[in-house]
Amino acid sequence: MGIWQGLKWYYETCGSRGVWAVTSFRLCGRPRELASAPPRSNHKVHLRIDTSDFCAYRDVLIFKTKSYDPNLPEFSPRTIVDAGAHIGMASILFALKYPAARIIAVEPEAANFAALVRNTAPYKTITPIHAALWCEDGEVALGPSNAHTKGAFQIVDNGPQRVRAITMDTLMSETGIDSIDLLKVDIEGAEVEVFASCPWITKVRVIAIELHDRVRTGCSSVVKTAAKGMQLNQTGEVTFFIREQESSRHLTDLLVGNSVGTASTVA
């Protein structure tokens, strides 16, 4: 991206303040972050300059080119789990659209988690959890993800950070939930372990997941096998798996002319 294209990108994302902040950072190393209020919110989020924070803010809250919302008719989730919550952009999106929902935001990386806590503090329906979703309870190592080295992290054998690992069953038990209406997943290749054996999936109504075959071969096939029988919708980089009763409502909406994308059944 050239200089002028880059400045335009930041202007589209955060206005003239974004252009000033990034230019100043490039010239003198300050400021190190920018606070900006997303649409429909009076609460500012804090974006670290020279990280993937701006991309997440732009993609999820500004232009919504990466939408984790299934946009199903009459969908009113009570419980949402945001696995791989990063700095909280998807959790904030859910809090704004579904104010009655309880949102559990799970993020393993320490700096990202600190930003998540800060950004979501005004939203009392969001509960941050510092852990990595995994196939067993314990501890895992984190290293930079090949998908985005400036803010995304993946579980590796000998990473520089050691963090708590938690299963979905333990997460549900500790947070006192017995079902999940919407499960958003962006866990940088750990789909293979998390979905390899997942009896808890029967308690999930809708899954919105970013599959990471570009990071690790086999992610898609493992998740599709686990979600067998659920309806599959693809919206950009996000794959939705929708349980039958939600699919029936979705089909009814399609028949009255409100198409929201292509769908297929995972066999």
C-alpha cells in the first residue's frame, strides 16, 4: 500500500484524527494509540498504532466487511461466546445489536486481553476471560500467527508466552451457562483440537467461525465434520453453521424475498 493509499485508508477508518495520529507516530513514535468511537456507541475504543487493531476496528465495526452476525430473522441470542476475542471488536458489535445478551469474551494473549478489558469495560454485558480455548484444561504456549503478525497469535509448541488453556465444557461451567445461542470463533488454527471432539456442539444454536486452513491444513474438514447436519452459510471470510430450527426460520425469510446469502447443508 502506497503512502497516499495508506492515508486514505486511515482517513476512511478514523477520519482526520487517524491520519494525524499515524503520521505523527511514523515521524516521532507518538502517540502509540488512538481512541475512536464506533457508530451507534458513545464509548471510545483504544486502538494501538502499528498493530492489527485498526484492521479489526475497520472490518468489524466501521465497514462490517467481516461480519460475525448471522442476520437471522427473529434471532435474539441470550448467550454469546466470543472465542478469540482479540481487542473486543466483535463483542462490542454483539453488545450493540443484542443488548439483552450475555457475552463471554475469551482471549489468550496478554496485551490483547488488556486491550479487550479496556475496550469492553463500558459494556456491562461483556465478561472477559483470559484463556485460550483448547481441547483440554491446562496451559499452552502462544506465538505470532502467520495470518497476521501484528496482533494475531496461535498456539505453538515452544512459544514465548504461556497462558491458561480451557475447554468449552469448563468455560460453560465456570461462567454458569448451559447453552450457547451464538458462538463466534477466531482461534488461528486451534479449530483442529477444539472441534475434533466436541459433544458440547449440540448445545450451540449458531456458529460464526473464521476457518484457518491458510494457517493449518485441515481446519475446515474438522469443523464441518463436527457440525454435520447444521446449515452452512458463507459470508466473506466467515462461515456460519446454523442449527435446523434457525435454518427453518431463515428459509421462510428467503421464501418471502429477503435473501441473505447462499446456503448448503453439511452432510
